[in-house]
Amino acid sequence: MAIKLYDLAGAEDDRRFSPYCWRVKMALMHKGLAFETLPWRFTEKDAIAFANSTTVPVLVDGNHTVSDSWKIAAYLEQAYPSRPAVFGGSDSQALTYFFSHWAVRTLHPPLMRAIVLDLYGHVHEKDKAYFRESRTKRYGMPLEQYGADPGKGVADFRAALEPLRPVLAENDFLSGKGPGFADYILLGVFQWARCASPRQLLEPGDPLYAWRGRVLELWGGYARKAKGYPV
Amino acid sequence: MAIKLYDLAGAEDDRRFSPYCWRVKMALMHKGLAFETLPWRFTEKDAIAFANSTTVPVLVDGNHTVSDSWKIAAYLEQAYPSRPAVFGGSDSQALTYFFSHWAVRTLHPPLMRAIVLDLYGHVHEKDKAYFRESRTKRYGMPLEQYGADPGKGVADFRAALEPLRPVLAENDFLSGKGPGFADYILLGVFQWARCASPRQLLEPGDPLYAWRGRVLELWGGYARKAKGYPV
């Protein structure tokens, strides 16, 4: 029985922009595991109540149900030890956990300011009120005010990426010679934007631009083929 | 012939506060390599000109001379592959390189505001003019102005540490089960402060407090025994 993944979708079933779901899809591809994704909307809380979760990703693998992208990655690594590792070992797993916390705290806020109105435009009609209310509460201001200066959001996002540039100038991937979960965390950030927003985030000369191209090409261009805007 | 390390010293020969030199000393201890440190002052550029460097650490290992803490760690890992690894592998090495850039960009500036005047108090008499001039130029203001609100520097430093806390609440070390170079990078930041400043940076309930205690205790308390202020 193939693994099932509840995956956030927008107005169209195949528009999938959750950064956390992207991490998991890339980890499943990395491990070469068969899986199917089930489109899910923010307000479909009942559909994932069995997982004791109100958010996706939720992964169902036979008798195992796991929610939270970090826990899912750790589960897959433990459950499928003979498949390619998404963490190089316990050293990398702890450092990648730091990377995840850094990315969410440092990269998400400026990027959200750049794309929040585009995201709102792409969420399903049934989710629009939920998205508006929950995000207004989270950011303490109306969406239109939070996203009033997307150009500044992009500039702040680019500045926040700064410590990654020397690493990607010298390494093909954040995980060194091959891609790993840290790369998928970062790709999730870019897919979040690209699947919902036409905004260009990187200049071609940026080491991150070449890195993103490499990750988008993995497994026959799996991530590049996703419905979204060109990069 | 034992490895020689040029190590920044203050007014006293045994007051060693360079965060970059601390990384290297910890890596040498980790690998169990015999080494001696040579006290060096900021203005003794001639003494390390043979290494084509104007700053320490500079490591001399037989015919090999290496400067720059990152290059030294990479050199030691490559030159002594049978000794305990400071990187868990190429995955960890790339992620640790990111960690290094993050630490220098994010942790050093607020901490410098907290301790710059204490550092100035401890640099060797012959270095004082150099330290004052070079740092005034770097920060674009007099030392007394840059360090005018050390309490705010400590508060900003504690806030900047935030993405580390969930990692150290769940792992003994940044490198997972055992310490690695990421831990030594972070310890270097704390030793920079502790060897020159009485300021308390962490509260006992902070996961970082317990982590620092663990790293200070390694190899019979090597780092804790260094001349400095109690933590």
C-alpha cells in the first residue's frame, strides 16, 4: 500500500504551495518511496483529525500516521534505513534541526510579506475567510497592510539568505556533495513562493540561483514540474 | 614535533580570548593531537608574516602552515583521518560552514557591543591603539559609543541564540550525540566573552547554559580552566 500524504492545495487541486509539505515530498522522492498526495485545504480539519493534527503534512504509511514535517523526516529515516539517507547521520540531523528553526524564523517572515497577497489569491474559495482571519491575527494587521511593500519583503529575504551564499559558492548542496533534508527545507521556502507568486526572488548570478536550479532538476525535474510560476 | 598554534593573548600571556583560536584549540583537543600555543598580539604582524596572514589562528604542523580557523579544521580533518572526526562527514561539514557564517553574522555583533570595553581593558598595552583604531573604523563610531549599552547587547545576543534552543533541548550537542566543530564554533563565541568579561550571558534554565557546561567540561575541563571569569 503506497504511502499517503495530505498536501495543502489551493484553488486548483494541483497547486501545492506548503513549504512543509514540500520538504516531505522531496524526502519521499529522495528515498525512492512510492506515495500519493491527497489535496487538502486549510479548513478541512475533520479530514486529518484522525492524525491528531490540524495542519499538514500528515503522512499515512500502513499503520503509521505521522504529522509535522520534521517528525515525518525522522520517521522515514528510521523506518527505511536501507534507502538513501536524508540526514548524513546524527551530526547532520541535529544541525539540520537548527537549520529548520533558523529558516522558519529568519526566511519565512520577509518572504511572507512579499507573497502573502499572492497566496491569498491562490487559496481555495472555501479557505479565504480562514486564511484572512488567521493571518490577520498572527501578523497583527490586515493582509493588505502586511503585504503592502512586497519589494521590501524580497530585499529583506535576499539579505536574510546571506549566510548561505559562501556555503553554496563552495558546495553543490547544503548537505555537501549530494542533497539532503536541509536542501529540501530551503527548497520548500522557494516552492512556497514559486507555486503561488510570480515574484522573482533571486538574481541569476546568485549562488542560490544555481543551487535552486540543481534541486529543481532532481528526479527528472520533480519540483520544477509542479504548477507554479517560472523562476 | 608538536603542532604549534599562534593564539591571541591579552595583557597576560595566558589570557586567550579569540573566538577563532578557541575553535581550533577545541578541534585539536577533540582529535587528541599534541600542540603548544604561542601567545601572539594583534600588532605582531611580523611574527606571522611567514603564513601570509595578518590574523590568528595560524597553525604550523611540520611543513604545513595553515591560517584561518575554517581551513585549519578542514586541514586537521584531512591530515588526521584516523583521529576522531570533528565533522561527521561531508553533510555535516557543509552545514557547519553555514553555522559558522550564521554565528559570525548573527551572534558576534550584539555580543561585541556587550563586551567591547571589557576586551579593550584586557588587550595588551602594545595593542590598545591598534584595537581602538581598527574597531572604531569597523564599527563607524568610538568604542565607548559602540559599547555604551552592554545590557542591550546581552539581551540582543540572547534573542539571536533563539533558533539554537529547540536543538539543544533535544540534543546534548549541536553535532548530535557527541560534540563536533559546530559546538566548538559556538563555544568560541562564549569563550571570547568569558575570558575577557565578567558579564553573565545565560540564565541557568536556558538549554544553552547546560550545553555550555557540557562543552566546558570536555577533556578534563580544558576550556573551563582557561583564564577568565566564572560562568
